[in-house]
Amino acid sequence: MGTVRNQFTSDDLNKIDHADDLKISPFREDGITYGTPTWIWEVVVEGNLYVRAYNGQNSRWYKAAMTQKAGRIHAAGMARDVTFEPVQGAINTKIDEAYKKKYSKSPYLQPMISNRAVAATVKIIPITS
């Protein structure tokens, strides 16, 4: 049987969100080797996990995620194989609000809700077999 797309459990999402230590590793060009883990901000909106590329669509990890469509994340003491999907549309307003709430004291907040970063919003979906 093949792999099935799934959702994170609410418990896993809670752990990931509170740990705030997510590292993303899209596959390299060979589609087998994981890339160097990159620490990245994450938010949970409507039961889904989202990240954005600070440097927009030119970010190395973002390009790899969009090309390879899969990889691994490490967060809250767990590792998960995942797929990556680009995000567009109205959900970005809710993602902006989640960033504002979670990272309100950070000087990096404005770049993370800028058009450049919004254009590089990614939904992370766990793979279960």
C-alpha cells in the first residue's frame, strides 16, 4: 500500500507550536537525501502547520521544497516525513494574524508578513504509511 496524506494530531501540533524549534529539511536534488535542517518560524492555523520563507521564493529551502515537494521536519523532539504545498488565497490573512500573535515582540515580524514572505507560504503535511 502507498503513502497516505494525513494531518498532524492536535497533540503534535500543540507540541510543535509551543516548542517553536521547527527545522525544515526538503529533499536535495536526488530526491533521497535530506537537505541541511533550517530553523524556521511556524504557525498553526485551522489545524494545519504553516511556514514562510523570510527571503521569499528565492530562499534555498523554499525552492527545494517546491521542487521536491517532500522532506522532513524536526520539532518538539520528533521527526516527521512530510510533503510541502504552496499556499495562496484568503488563508494567508489568518496566517498573518497567527504570526502577529505569536511573534509580536520580534523585530523580524514585519518581513514575515510582507508580500515577499506571504508569496512563499508553505503548508506542511505529515506522511503516514
